[in-house]
Amino acid sequence: MSAQVPFALRGRNPDVLTCIANLSNDEVFTPPEFANRMLDTLAEAWAAANGGANIWADPTVRFLDPCTKSGVFLREITSRLVKGLEAEIPDLEERVDHILTQQVFGIGITYLTSLLARRSLYCSKHANGKYSIAKSFASEDGNIWFQRTEHTWVGKNCKYCSSNKSTFDRGEDLETHAYAFIHTDDIKTRLVEIFGGNMQFDVIIGNPPYQLDDGGFGASAIPIYNRFVEQAKALEPRFLMMVIPSRWLFGGRGLDDFRKAMLTDNRIRKLVDYPDSRQVFPSVDVAGGICYFLWDRDNPGDCQVVEFDHGLTSSESVRPLLEEGAEVFIRSHRALAILRKVMALETKSNSLSLPETKRFDTQVSSQKPFGLRTFFRGSDKRSSEKDVLVLQSGGQAWISRSEVTVGEDLIDKWKVFTSKSSSEHAGQVDKNGQRRVLSLSGVIPPGSVVTETYILLGSYDTEKEARNCFSYVVTRFFRFLVATRSSAQDLARSAYSFVPLQDFSKAWTDEDLYAKYGLTEDEIAYIEKLIRPMSADDD
């Protein structure tokens, strides 16, 4: 190979793939350093499953990135194989050509990213071009495939990704974002059509698009990364690794079945979890954080969970992803130990399932407790003594009692309320590394209601009970249990399902609760390190 066409792109300073801005919220480029961290995990797992063998010294292993963008995974894999196969294939040009034509494959998610991936991998946008470091390709695409794919509309939505026809039924001058890997009923047959022959991949690795923004943003946008994971599993590779939002561990729109399948899949042998996405992608804020997982087809067992705190200090535990009695993943093993103590006292067992009679969420209202939408606006002036005070986004106003058609029986009770949205994205913390968890909260008197901006945490006949309940809500203990259950910015009723009810004939303090549940000094310090103080005077 000519010395004028250097293969080692990583040797250039700076690495071009560290300098590329993300194209959109669904096209998040993976930093090379992070891609290599994942490849190190893969190499360790391969060696453990193959008697210490070096995956990078095997000329038969096939790799697929089904959602390639910058081509970073394929480039770094190729770089490792070039070194690992030196003894097997001494001639550099022959070795590089073998790797690029027989071992590494990718599916571009857009036309632009397919060109970018080819340049990263082949040093040319044409795999068979003059400057390509691959010498045996007949086509310009090489093994980086991309063709425009159309959505399959069933009514107003796509059969495969649920995208909205009014948004994504586009002309040819715009990307459809109908990703080929997930727009098929038979992925094995589809890959034969794409690459030809018997395409059994040993390793599938990538960073799939996270969501489709078709009018809903953030938590309400349509997640699609789960579909990439499901399709990859259907191909039955030896190993599967993907970096995806951590939201699936706790909630997320339309992810219930996916979460259940993943948390009960004992082939997920490693989960590396970052609570703040900026720890991985410095310029990207993904609510709930980012994680990557290793799926090992042939070696089921408990999962090695690696959790990072906001200072990037990591800790590890080996445990099932789904604890008995839980429906979601418990992110921190230290939080899990505290939760087990709480549940043991309330249920006399280690199950994380509280009896309904003891669950705080049973007294939490649903959204729109009084049927008033977020955009509802009352009057600045009170026109009658029978008018009701309404707590709405931006302040208070007045409405006629007759306008309240839902929850009428709660109007004349004392009510504990909180904002439906957390005070911060779940991964974000203050300068001290602490979260407040709850936003605007307090107690409102009889003759008052709230809009959809807020939910009710309880309703009582007496002010004393309401104030005592609120004293519990503002404790670090209470908010820690809420944060343990939910990582989303929107705190639905389910976010309170790990919180036990208390006797509200008395007020509560953290000291009372720490003593009741027998928490150690280390456990108390852990809670107080994570959760910001909040006073009952904050309402």
C-alpha cells in the first residue's frame, strides 16, 4: 500500500470525527473515545466466551453497524483488525482489503451519513474509487449500503415506526427518515437483499436514531431505538451492543413491552449507565441519561451493572436487571439497598411490590385532576363569592365553579399539589451535584383547583392532615424514592409507587424516616448527597 494513502486516520490531529456537530436530535454522532470504550467491552466478552481468544485476530468475524452515521464504529473496528490480523495476513494492502470487503458492514441512516461513513472507512466517498483503500469492490457503495426507503402508511401512521404521514410523507428532496433496518417484516431476508449471500453477523454494534419528532418533543416524541434493538436481536448475532437513551429503564412513551422484554432477558450481561448524557455526548442533553449494553447470545446470567455518578466515578454490581416486585430498573445498587429496607418494613419481605393500601401513588391524582388543560386561563377578577381559585401556569386566577366538571368532590378539600414536571431534567443537577426532584409544590385550601400543569399528591378534610402530608413530601427521603422510581422529567402517578404512605396525623422529618426504616449513616449520607434540601415553607 502506498505510504501516501495512510490508513491510520486516528493518527491525525485532531481526529475529524471528534469535530462533527450532530445533524439533528435523532442523529447523535458517537465520539471515537466512547466507541472504543464499547469495543474494549466487546473484546473482553469475546475473550471470556472463547477461551481468551482475541476477536481482532480472527479473520472470519463479521461486524454490522445497522445505523451508521459517521462510520466511527466500523473505522475503529477496522483499525483494530488491521493490527490484530498482521500475523494472519502479513501484506498490509491485502489485509485491509480483506477486512473492508469481508468483515465490516454498515447501513447508512441517510444519504449524507452514508457518504460520511464511506469517507471514514474507505478514505473515499466511492468504495471503488481511485483513492479508496479497499481494492476489490465493484460498486461505489462497498459494504456501506444506503437506498432511500419509503414509509408504509396504514391510515395516518407508518406500519413500522408509527411516524405521522402528514410530517414524513415527503418529496424526493427531503429525507424520509424511514430507516431500512426497521422497515421490514423479515430482517434476515432483507439483509440478504442488501448484502447478498448468507449474511450471519457475529457482532452487531451501533448508536441508533433515538426518536422521531413529528410534532411531539422530548418525552412525547416517538422512540425508535427500541425497534433497532429488536431487529438486531432477531438476527441472532453472537454479541449485540448499542448505545441508547436510559429512559427505557424507567418509562418512555410506548416502551412498556420493550422494557419488560429487555429487563427479563438474561442475555444482557453488561449495562453501563450514565445519568447525564453530557458525560458521553458533551453537546447533547438527553433526558434520563445514556447507556450502552452488551447482549451475549450464548452465555445467559445476571448482569454486570456499571453506574456512573455525576462526577464520573463508577461503581459496579452484579444482579438481575429486574428485581422481584419491580416493573422498572433500579438504577443504583445503593438505592436498591435502601429500597429493600423500606419494603422489608412495609411488607415483611424483600419484594419491591408494596401492597396497594400502603402505596403513596394510590392517592396521587391522574393528569388533569379537574379537567382543565395546561393552556386554560381563568379571570383576573373574582365575579362571585362562589368562584373558585385556580392555580394555573404562571400564577393564579378565578373561574366559575360550574366550569369545573371533573373532580368536583375535591374542590372543597385541602389539597397537596406539585408540578407535573420535575424541576429539572432527570440527569441535570446543581453545582453541588444535587437534585430537587419536585418543582413548585405546596398546599391549597378549599375552594381551589389546579390545571393540568399540576397533579394532586393528596386531598384531606383538615388543614393539619394536608400540612403533615406536605411535610413528608418535602423530605429528602420522599423525593429520593421518587427519583429512584422515575428518571423522566414528567412525573406521572407511577413515579410515586415506591413511596410508602405514612400516618398523617403527625408531621414528618427526614430524621423520623431515617430512624423508622433503620438507615445507616452511609445510606443517609448517600441520600443527602443526591437530594437538595426543601422546606415546608417553600409552598
